[in-house]
Amino acid sequence: ITHVINAGEWLVGAIDRVVADAEHQILDGVDVEDTVHILTRQGNVLGTYSLNQHQAPNESTITVICEKGTVRFDLPRHHWCWMTDEHWVDADTIEIERDTLFEHQAEAFLDAVEGRAEPLCTLDEGLQTLRVNQAALKSVQTQQWQTVSQ
């Protein structure tokens, strides 16, 4: 869920507070949570993030509701769409394989480590990711809202 939260922070701003629930439901061979639900406060924006890794389709959808419309990236259908009135407008289809984004991320990391390219994120952005993850884990343990320390 970290990747989707990073995208959410890039789109609407840093997470200030978080409350999370997580559980290991079904995913065989791992000892981690495979189902996660997170609510956030990102300034005056309310965020909702969820992950279900044992679900048959591997689905990721990002929806951002703005002042004058809504934009959505629908990974299972490989497309962007938006709405500014009563109807969704579909953009061209984006063809990517399941692991394409993870492969690009790994390649970019290796390029940065080997000095062939600049990192894709700043140290401050990486630290923010760590703070959000730690706050989410603490929220799961305490079952309470957590402030993301700066």
C-alpha cells in the first residue's frame, strides 16, 4: 500500500494523521498483513486507502476528487478518466504488465545507486514514507489515530 500512499501524497499533499487496520487473512507463505485499510488527513483533504492482496484480481484504483471535477486512474482497465460534469471521459488505454511499475522502480533505484541517474525521490520524501508507515503500524497496534511526526 506504500506505493499508493506515495502517489496520494504526490497528488494532494503530505499525510498529517493516519488511522489503520490490517490483518493477515489468506495469503499463503507470508507472515505479513494482506488486507489493509487506512484513513488519512492530508491537510484539509480526507484520504482513503485500501489493499487486499488475496483478492483474485490485482486491482489498484486512484481517485482524486477536486473542486471542479474528479480524476481516476483505473489500473485493471489500464486507463485514466475524468469527470467535470455528469459523464466520465475516458482517455486512451495505457498498456502495462502487472510488474512493469515495480520493474521501473527497481531499475531507477539501481541507476541511482550506480550514479547513472538521480533518485526518483528526495531524502525528505523517503523519510516521510517511513514516518507514515511507522504511524500506520502504530495505529494498527493501538487502534487509534496517529499523528505523522515531522
